[in-house]
Amino acid sequence: MKSKNYFTKIASALFLLFAITSNANNVEITGTSVSGNDITFNISWENSWNANVAPANWDAVWVFVKYQDCNTRLWAHTSLSTVAGDHSAASPLQVDPVADGRGVFIRRSALGGGNISATSITLRMTGLGAGPYNFKVFGIEMVNVPQGNFEIGDGTSTSTFNSINVTATSQSAGITSASIGGGGPTVPATFPMGYNSFYCMKYEISQLQYVEFLNSLTFAQQQSRIATDPTSASGTYVTFGANYYRNGIVIETPGNNAAIPAVFGCDATNGVFNNVNDGQSGAMNNLSWADLAAYLDWAALRPMTELEFEKVCRGTMPRVAGEYPWGDSTINAFFSYTVLNGLQPTEIANAVVNGRCAYGVGTSSSLYGPLKVGVFATATSGRSSAGASYYGAMEMGGNVVERTVTVANASGVAFNGTLGDGTLTAIGNANQATWPSISTATGIGQRGGEYVSPASYVRTSDRTFAGSTDAARSYTYGGRGVR
């Protein structure tokens, strides 16, 4: 999908306003303007819902604002009011503020489903002094995961948990090592187990989303978050140094003098930057744990735990032996070389078949790679044929691996769910001291398999690599966050 930037100069306020077109279900944020401390824009996206029947949840867009000081050229995270009455939304949407003011959730205000056409939103910014500033509004699609009991383990998968229920008592009192199984320590009450409600990203981080992230960083921060120096020539691929594994992120304009940051774009077809077939909607791969943590901290999200992973996949349904994230034990492989409309926002599988999943390619060839996020969902697909989790999150199995906080070791269970604050260190690392180590990834594991792995790794309860520490980048490593 082609990224569109709309620039509107508000001379009296000395603001430059950026709006984004995202990917997946075509989140669009347009028509941005600022009046005093209020920022107004139109938001639209496709395939929205608010349901009171199972799974009785809704989708939403996590919206946050960055501002750039026109004197220093540095970007920072904008605080938003925590008072609901300070924000407004036209029908059919509502704005839900959050306690830390790092963003808001925008969702349907009543039961219903379908596309959301361009709808006016006004948000109240707080804590800003006198300008001049540039502003940019970002949106990430999320699914609501309601509070409630759920089951873990399936009695079949490798290193699976014991078949137990996670309940309010589990979350308030902890789960003993003997009860949960798997060989790890006791899980304390401070660990996010999935019982409490939270939001999960609907899709894995896309390449366009990572480009938008890179383009808001300083030169020094960019150096840490790509595999190529930001001063490299225009057209240089920044993840693998070449157009490999269906990753097309390139340098559009080189950085300079260790001070002026580079400008990045997408060019998966090795031609004109940011064309419709340049892979913007493809899942982002070659992410190290430090890369993923930085993105999540920048977006004011946090890592998902492996217990939350099973909750998102299974929901309130009874466990099924050997089940996959779409709720049954059927799986059908799909590879990037048979995709239709390759590298376009309309990239899609060639047939609607139950258990569709990007797994099992069985080779590390750079000709293969992850698919577009949400690739199997069509107007006629159901949960199994779309590869959807119980709550509507896509590709929880296959495509790129899910990096989750593990309960396999002491470093993992020490995680207490601290949220990102929208800021990074001077060299572009996450600055959350309670998250697993940036340098060693101790406390981070892998769930859900990926496009190369065998089917067994894709199972909801498979923990083959749940405690496998790997801080490095890899062509199958991606991720998503929660809040």
C-alpha cells in the first residue's frame, strides 16, 4: 500500500501537520488541524465491530500523537488528556482515554459492524509549551480481550503447560510452579496472566509501520534500529542489505553528519519508492528483541506474555488437543510464491481453505518471506479459513514469530506489565527497566511459529521455544504488542 502524507501549513499557529495512511484494514488519518491545544482529524478503517455475542468484544484504533520542536527538529510523544470529556468523536465512534495519557482508544460507541467511513475526532493535548511544532498522528489497530477465565495447555503440544484454568484467583494469588507445569518458577500475582482485560494488536507490525517509526527517530536512534548505516545511498535496503525475504524497506534520502536523520520508504519491487506494490502491508521481519522493544516503547505499548498469547488465541473456549490459534486442529500451508497480487495491499491467498497458515516452507532461501498481515481474511472467510484468533487477532500462528515474555525463567516472571511511555534512549533503545534485558533477551521467548517452521510450532499451546533466549535479528522474527 502506498503511504500518503498530507501536509497542511497553519501559519498563525506555526504548525506543520502530518497525517498517515496505515495498512491492514486501511486505517486512514487525514485532514489534521490544530486549534490551541486541540488536534482534529478524520479517521476511517475497514471491518470494524462491537459485538455482544461471543466473543463479545470490539476492535479499536490506538491513536497517539508525536510532536517535533521546529528549533531542535527532535520528535517527542504528546500527552493527551485523561478526561473523557476533553475529547470528542462524531457518530458512530467514541474516544476512550487512558490513565497515563500516552494515547487514546477510538472505537464504535454502539453495537454494530462494518467499515468506518471518515469520522471527525478531536483530542485535547496537554503539557505543551509555546511552539512552533510539527505534529504527526499515528493509529494502530487493536482488538479488545475482555476480563475472564480461560484455559491453558492442551495435553498434546511440546512442553505444553498443565491443563489448568487461569482465574481471578490465579491473577491475585499467583500460580505455583507445580500447578502450571513447564519447568519454570512460580508465576507471581504481578505477572500479566491474561485474566484482566487488555488490548492486543490486531496484526503483526507491518513494514509501513516500521518505516513510520524510523522516520520519527534521530540519526543516532536510527543507527540502532536498522542493519545498514543511515548515511548509505538512496535505494539501499536497510534490513538485510539487499531486497531479501520480502522486506523492501529502503533509504529514500540518506542521513548526514551523524545529525540529520535518514528518510525511509518501501521499495520491494526495486524501482520507484512507495508504489502500490512495494510491500508496505507485509509483516515486518528481521526484528531483534531490542528492535521490537523499541517499537513498543515508542508506541506506548508493551510486550505480550505467553499466558496472554494463549488467552488471545483460545479465548473462553475449551482446550482442543493440538489446536491452532484459529480453534481447531486443521492446518493448510500457504507460501509466498503462490500468493495473488503479491506485495500489494490486496495480496491474498488463491483459495479460501480452513486452517490457512503461512508455515512450513522449510527453507531459509531469501526468495521466500512473510505475507501481508491479515492475508487470509476475505468477505467469505470464517475464523478457521481466515486464521483468526478467538478475539479477532490475525496471524497469531505462522508468518513471523511472536516474541512473548516467558514464564520459563526468573527474568520472565519478574515482568510486571509496565507500559511503554513513548520515549526511547538517545541511542534508540526502550527505556523500560522492568522489561526483559535488551542486550540478552533473557525472559523473552517465542510462540506461534513462523513461515519456515513445522506445523507443531504453530499450535496454541506449543512451548518448544517459550524460554529460548535469542536477542538477534532473523528473517522470521517479527512481533506485536499489547496494552
